[in-house]
Amino acid sequence: MIARRLEAILLGLAATLLLALMAVTGIDVVGRYLLNAPLSGAFEMTELLLGALVFVALPLVSRAGAHVEVDLLAHALPSGLQRATGLFAAAVSALVLCWFAWTLFGLMINQWHEGARSVSLGVPLAPFAALGALACLASALFGLLREFLHD
């Protein structure tokens, strides 16, 4: 139930970020070519929105099991060994995602203390690192749950 609620929140946030990204691009293009007045800070807004979108979508991809996988020999293995390799891969992926989350959390702390902001718009960067850390944790959890609850 909590996972479904989190998934719905992430889907809504991803849709909102995608709409914002499209709006920034559209306004910039129209302003640049029709009005000779490009949107100030559009490049930076695009960078921030795209980064946030990637992190928001990461747990959704893990929940759906839609990561790129190479399973050239998996079907040739006995079902028990297939299950074991799946669990091992999920555990390794979760560990790597937790390491990413730890690293991003440390980055967030540094950015918070230093008051790091984007260059042209002055947007605080710490919330983006926090979003990345939380997304990596959620992705690790979704990946493990998907593998352990898989029939």
C-alpha cells in the first residue's frame, strides 16, 4: 500500500517535471526565434529539471523491473539457479544504489553548509542532492521488493 502511494506520488512528480521541462523549452524557443528574447536561465532550468526527472523516474523503473538486463544464458540455467542469480543481482544493485544515496547525502550536507547555488539563477543545489539520495534509496528498496516478492 505504501509502495503504491509512493509510486503514484513519483508518477505525478515525474509528469509535472516533464511538463515543466516542455514548458521551459517551448517558451525559450518561442522567445528566441519569434520575439528575439530567449528565456533567461533556460539552459540551467533545463539541467535542473532533467536531473530531477531522472532521479524521480529511477524508482519507477526499479518498481517496474524495466532496467536494461542482459540474460543471454539465464534461460539455460536451472530455475533455482536463475532465482539465486536474480536475488544476487538485486542485492548488488541495492548495495550500489545505497552507496550512491550515501554519496549524494554527503554531497547534500556539503552543499547545504556551503550554501551552494546554481550559477545564473541562484537555485539552491542541496535539495537536488537530497532528491537524488532519496530516489536511490527508494529504487534500492523497490528493486529488492520486486525480486524477493517475485513468484
